Amino acid sequence: MNTESDRETPWWRSRSGLVLIGFALIAGFFLLSEHRAHVLGWLPWLILLACPLLHLFMHGGHGKGDHRHD
């Protein structure tokens, strides 16, 4: 049994993961503060786009058409 891989930290807790998350938060802040009109203009379209994307990616756990009865 390999115990070293069991103790591996998740990527978001590593140093590079924290730097990436920090950079994304700072970029998101400046994007929202400087381009608020552009971002809010796209918001209704992003909500409409989220509906088919959720249906596409979230229905994976429904058995994928396998209708066998045990």
C-alpha cells in the first residue's frame, strides 16, 4: 500500500494553488470593479447558458440509459 499518495495535499492547498486562487480573486475584483457595465450586461445570457450546461453535465449520474431491473 502506498501511503505517500494518501497524504498528498490537494492542489488548492499547495503554494502554487494558493497563488492561483489569489490571482483569480484579484483579477475577478478588478474585472467587476472596472467593467461592471459589461459584466452585468452579459449576466442574463450567462444565466440562460447555465441551464443547458447544467442539464448536460449534471445528468451523468442517472444511469446513462441503463434500464436493467435487478
